[in-house]
Amino acid sequence: MSLIEIKNLTKQFGDNVVLKGVSLSVFAGEVLAIIGKSGSGKSTLLRCMNGLETPDGGSITVSGAQLRNDERHLRSIRLSVGMIFQQFNLFPHLTVGSNLMLCPMKVKGVPKDVAEAAAREVLNRVGLTEKFNAYPEQLSGGQQQRVAIARALAMDPKALLCDEITSALDPELVSEVLSVVKRLAADGMTLVMVTHEMRFAREVCDRVVFMHQGRVHEMGPPDEVFGNPKTPELRQFLGLSNPNKAGLEAVDLSGNCQTQTPYSPNSMRGK
């Protein structure tokens, strides 16, 4: 049974129809990448999964409970499904430790000593054990995003939704954040990631979803999506002039095009 089940989801803002009947299943322990051009509906879909946007039609089920638009139910869903954004949104006047302890104490009623122990444990998971007493302004952008990941983990979610979590970082800081995500994937965390990091999606994710004009246009294992794109829209998005050529133009981590050999099934991640 899927952890998150989306059926015929629709959403529009004014006259702009952003989601046009999206259906998608996310399974426990799965790492799912959502790729596509800006405006294809990726982030809106992610925000609907967490209840930050209210769909106009269709349904979303999390752990067997259908998402409903009432505050009590949404709070329960958000305890199960954490979300990490492009911006870190840390409280600047609180230490790293206090940022991590705040929600467990205020929302879940966790005692302070238990919250502190959990905060130190998740900081260790993201490689920032020594930053417990530091303030956000004392951290690099990559470190702040790792703290944001730790803050989401402190709520002990069943799944994490990641919305372009490296897009606000300088290129040299991207790898440290992606390394943390790789470790979470290896630990079995369910991850749904909107990303432009194509290499990461190839190497780490179990499935890749390509969205185009508000619909799931293609979906499959990374070797299939990247190595054998079925539609002109996906080939264009990946920068492929001819997917059967020995040398392919593909988007690298920086978003530039480079020539490389065709994608191999042997490069799929091993967890």
C-alpha cells in the first residue's frame, strides 16, 4: 500500500490551471524525484501533499487518511509529512538547538530534555553536531539548509517533501546538502523531491516523474526516464537532440549542458 496516494488532483489560481488531474503513488521508503520546467506544477503538487495549498478537485491520502481542509486534520498530516523549502526559514534569534526543539515542544508537547536529546541526534545525522549552540547567522548557507533538514527530522515524519532545497545555495555548497539527502535515502526515509539536480535524480532516486503543463507526462525508473525518454517534451527538457546517439547532451548539476555517454541501468542507486 502506498504511503501517499494522489488521485485526479486539480488546482488553479484564477484562470491559470496549474494541476490537471494528477495521479501519483508514493511508497514507503521510496525516493521520488519530480522534474520539469518552471510552471509545470511541481511545487504546487508538493505543497498540496502537505496541505499548504488546497486542491480544487481530486484527493490526497496519507497513511490511509484522506487530507481534509480543516486545521486539526492538517496539523495531523503535517506531523507525518515534513517539508523543506528553498529558503531555510530559521529563527535568527534562536540557536540551532532551539530552532530544532521548538516544534517538538510546542506542537507535540515533548519535554525539554527529550527534545534536546532528539535535536542533538538529528544534528549528528546531518553532520552538524558541534553547531547546537550556534546562531543561524554564524552558519553558511549549506549549513543552514542542513539545519532546516534536521528541524524537519526532529518531528519524526514518515516522509519528507523537498522543494528545490539546493536552488538558493552557491554551487560549492550544493554537494554537502545532497550528501545529507543521500544518507537519508540510504536510511530508508521516504523522500519526494522537486529538483533540477539531474545527476542526483539519476543516482539516488528510485523513480523520476516528469511534469509538463500540469500533468504527469512521463514516469519511471531513472534509467528509463533519462536513458530512453519517450516524448519530445522530455527530450527537449533534458537537452537531448537524439537519445540514441552515443554522445548525449544532458543537464549537469549546474544546469549547463555537457556531452556524456548514455545513461546506464547500472548507475541506479543501491540502498
